[in-house]
Amino acid sequence: MLSIRSKLSLSNGNTIPQFGLGVYQAKPGEVAENAVLIALKAGYRLIDTAAGYRNEKDVGEALRKSGIPREEVFISTKLNNCDQGYESTMTAFNNSLRLLGLDYLDLYLLHSPNPGPRKRKESWQALEELVKKGLIRNIGVSNYGKHHLDELLEYCTIRPVINQIEIHPWLTRVELVEYCRKLNIAVEAYSPLAKGRKLNDERLVNIASKHSKDPAQILLRWSLQHGYIVFPKSDKEVRIKSNAEIFDFELDDADMKLLDSCDEYFTTGWDPTKNP
């Protein structure tokens, strides 16, 4: 049975919580810190941030204030595109670790493939060195398409364990997901609620009514049942708690099939998976 503490195994033998909190757009300072504290108190054990979110310091502060042992919380952050390149990656990583106030990171991701092949390669080589030094437990990528993964696998000595991409019923990315799974790369689904833009979809509303849940909870459950790692973002206590109330029901085959049929390649923001 899935629970808020459920974990998935990664290709390197490590594990990651399947459900967590994203802090994208959580205002740096008290807002972001309180959101993480609320989530940790509610049982969340995965926190996803990024250098570009400017709230790494607040994530670290919340973790310390929570009193939860460091080893029980999985902290993930991402390298800014502007910091890609070997030396700049090393500098940026050290800055993220300093802001978080941690001795190591559970997961470090290249935020996108946008800086191009040379910088992607240099950045990955830096990440591999950081793994060898014991400063990162797991490394992966975000917004990588099939061709980006093929390129990476040509030169990497430590394989990526995760690809973080936008996924929801209106953007199912079936082919890319299947390719990641063929390569034993776990899939993290960001923007699992499609940024709220599809919450009034009649098909979704009907399924929510059937299960006495709200549309957001249905979308999160859909992601979990597809085996994705999912981390809805919110800085509101009521939503953080509500988003976690998805472990007392299950979508049936008909529900899943109907939601799967919603796909229309609807991206809510950028889509670097298509870039060179």
C-alpha cells in the first residue's frame, strides 16, 4: 500500500521518497521556511528546491528547526543553467550546500539541457567528481529529452538516476517515460497539477466527485499510480495538508484510462526536452 513514507528504489541501489514538497515560487524567507516546516510536520520527507528558486537557505533552516534527523529527509536541488560548466558547477554546488547548511545532498540535478552539449558534459563530469567525494548521493537531470539522455550515456561514468520532467494527464509523455524506464532512470513529475489550469476539466471533476476528493488530489494520485515521484508545490498550509491526503483511496482502471486519454501535449511553461 502506498503511504506518505513510500519510497522508490533507484538504479544505484539508493531510495527516494515517492511523495514530497516542491518549493518553486515559494517566496524566499519566512514563507518558504514555513511551507517546509508544515510539510515536514505533516509527514513529507522529500523537499525539492533549486538554486534558481532562491530559497535553498530557507529549506535548510526549516530542516534544522524541524528537529527531524538529517538522514530522514531527502533534499534535492538543481544547478542553474547559467552556472553550467565544470568550474562554475563546482562553485555553484558549494554555494548551494552552504546555503542549505548541509554536509551532503541527496540529489543534484542539471536544471535543463539548454546550455548546450559542451557545458552539459562539463557539468556532468563535475557532478561525478562530487559523488566520488561523497558530497552528493544521487545525480540526475531535468527536462532532458531522449536525445539528451543518449548523449549523456555516451560519456558518463555514473549514470543518471532521475529525469525530472513536466507530466500530468494533459502531458503524459508516454514515449519519453518508456525510454527512461528502459534505461532504468526514475521519472519525477513536476507541475503534476498542470499549474491549476485544468482543474475544471469535466472528466477530472467527475472522477473527483466519484471518490469524494478534490481534483488536485486525483491528479496526484494519478501520478503515484503511474509510479512517478511527485512533489506538488504550495506554501499554503491547507493545500500542503490536503495534497498529502491521497493515500486512503485508489483510482480504478477506468479512472486511469480516462485520465490517460486527456493527453494533448499541454505544457504549462518551457519545454527544453525538444531543444538541441
